[in-house]
Amino acid sequence: MAEFDVIIIGGGPGGYVCAIRCAQLGLKTAVVEGRETLGGTCLNVGCIPSKALLNATHHLHEAQENFEKMGLMGAAPTVDWAKMLAYKSDVIGQNTKGIEFLFKKNKVTWLKGWGTIPAAGQVQVGDEVHSAKSIVIATGSESSSLPGVAVDEKIVVTSTGALELDRIPQKLVVIGAGVIGLEMGSVYARLGAEVTVVEYLDAITPGMDAEVAKTFQRILTKQGLTFVMGAAVQGVDVAGGTATVRYKLRKDDSEASLTADTVLVATGRRPYTAGLGLEALGVEMLPRGQVKTDGHFATTVKGIYAIGDAITGPMLAHKAEDEGMALAEILAGKSGHVNYGVIPGVIYTTPEVASVGKTEEQLKEEGRAYKVGKFSFMGNGRAKAVFQGDGFVKILADKATDRILGAHIIGPMAGDLIHEICVAMEFGASAQDLALTCHAHPTYSEAVREAALACGDGAIHA
């Protein structure tokens, strides 16, 4: 029996980051991972491969739509799908090898296989049982489906199958207008597929600032995506290589259907904790399948902790990473903390969409007095130069104190721009603090400053 200070079950963003930080803090650490590679869903079949395909198809779109406008003449490139998938796989490989290197550098032991917890303080991997003072559940999540929808990862696929299709579909139906559905829908729309998104609610990207969501849907529609809103999917029938998606409109109960050669089920994710033996140990679970934890990530069984998608909160890789680092600090006898009010969310379409903090809808519900500073990218010289004038930056600030309460960006590089606002919020900054900070010209980030100025006396270029 090998003995460790910490054994982490799961080698995804939460698990591997927690492991590296534990090792850096002097704890003897092991990670249990059954995949052939480290990095979890995010790196192997999620965030990273999808960004590779988004990048490739963005360049294709630019060549098709904008090169000629800039005097770059000639035919747009044709698509070699097999080579594009190989590029995606190479990106994955470089990153997974990087994590293996970091494990070796920090002396983290990789216990290859699937883990169970036969008793508190013990983790079994295959036939071997290892002991640990602390056990961390970082097993992540899996795609969830709908009743009447059988996933085969060939015709009816989750995000995993959508990254490995053997051909570019002619017609793609996406069930769910969340982050995954819209990103993958954008990829295949750029590749020439006819993409229809079916969403149960009346607005896309649930929980997003309503004004941003409305603008986002308008832009995606202009890019060729079709939306069927307020539609409850009743089932998917597959016959002869064709799928028929049956749905009922919530407003009048009328029934309709769509046919496609591929259906992407993007209806969210659920915690993946099956097979760990948690129930037998007495680890308390929440009604939606998450592991119940306290403010220090401890479960109801002493010595067992949980982080990431396995517990409550947004299912985001960077949220899991933050929790992993905070827990490592706690296990090493230090203070670990996550500020859940300043966790950004990003959608990597073109334009990108990013948000942090409160939405207008949340502030209204709380009855909080606030002001809005908004600036359109049409007033940003850099954005117009690259044909990305659609969208805006919106900053929400407390009406009395001017403290920044939230920000929402739809436009170029939104996923990077949001972070100066995250830092500002972490320090309790006011909109005026941003407005008085010199921003280089010409940059997209000037739009952030202009939105901050709009919280006061007004933007300059509006």
C-alpha cells in the first residue's frame, strides 16, 4: 500500500491544478486518471479541441468573406476535413504532454486507472489500494441527454462526437442554445452546414444579460444559424442515416419536426461521480447529483473533499482550477479562497461573448440601484479595421458608490478584455478607476475604458 498526503481522483483542470499546487506546497501527491492522457474532458474532448476548430473555421470565414475587401485576391481555401481534425489532435497532444511534464517536474504520481474509495483514507486503482490523509474528488462532469434521445456518437452526438465526425454534415440540428451548442454550431455553419438550433427557452444562452443575448442571437442569425425558440424536443428518430427531431412549441403545443444527417445534443452537463462508492461511504449528495461540500470543499465524510463540476457552481474549467488551488492551500495549512462573484464566462464564437458579475436582470431582482455605461464597437477604430464593429461593452456600477458590479461584452477578443474588469472588481474598483486608466490606442480595450467613461460624464467616441 502506497501512502500519500493527498490523492486526487480525476486529472482534469481541477484535479491536475490541485495536484501541482499540493506538490509545490510540500505534500506527497498522486492523481488517479483512467484516460490515456491527462487534462480531462476540457483538454481532450472539450474546451481545447473546440477552440482549435473555431480558430480554423474563423480563418476560413475571413478568407471567404473579408480577404477580398482588404485587397487579398484569389480563391478562398478548400477544406481538408481530415487534416483539420489532425491539427485539432496535434493541439490536444501538445497540451496533454505538457501536463505530463509538469507532473514529472513537480513529482506528482500518476496512478493510471479508474479509482474507487473503498473506505475513508483509501483509494483503490485496479487491484492496488493506496492510502491518503486527504482524498479529493475532481471527477468532472458528463453530457446530459433528454428522454427519447438516444446518443450513438455517430448521427446523434454529444460535444465529444461533434469533435470527431467523419464528415462535415449537410444539415445539423443543435438541441440547446447554450455555450457548447452555439460554439459547435458556429464551427459547422462556417464549414457549410445548414445549422438549426432548437431551444426550450425563449432566449439563447440562459442566464446571460438579456440585451447581450438578444444581440448575440441577431448576429448569429446573420451568420446563417436558424433558431427555433420555445421548443420542447419530444424525441429523435434515426432511420437510414437520417435523424428526425420531433418538437412541440410551448406557446401553442403545435408539433413539428426537422430532419438532419447529424444532431448535436447540447442540453448541458451533469456531475460524473458514478462508481466511486460515495453512497456506501455516507458522502451526502445534493438533489441534482453534486457532492455536498462546506465552505472549505469538505464533504460530509472526514478527509474527503470535492471540487469542480462535481460540486455546485458554474461548470467551468477555470472555476475548477481556482477551487483546486484554494483546496491545496487549505490542505497545506494555509488559507484558500475563491471569489465566486468574479468568475468570468466566455463563449468563443465570432464575435466572442464574455461576462462577469451581475446582469441587469439580477440587479433589478435584488432591487439594487445601478447605472449602465455602454459603448459600441462601431466607435472603436481597431474593431472596424478588422470587420468586427458589431457588439458592445456594458459596465454595470453601483449608482451611489460607482463600484463595478458586473460587465458584459460582445465583440472582438471579449474573452480577453473581460479580465481587466475582473481584476478591477477583485480590488473593489469603481468605474471611474477604469475610466482614468490610460489605454493604448488603437486597441479593442479602449472600448472598455469608453464604457467606464459612459458610467460618468459620457464616452468620448460615442
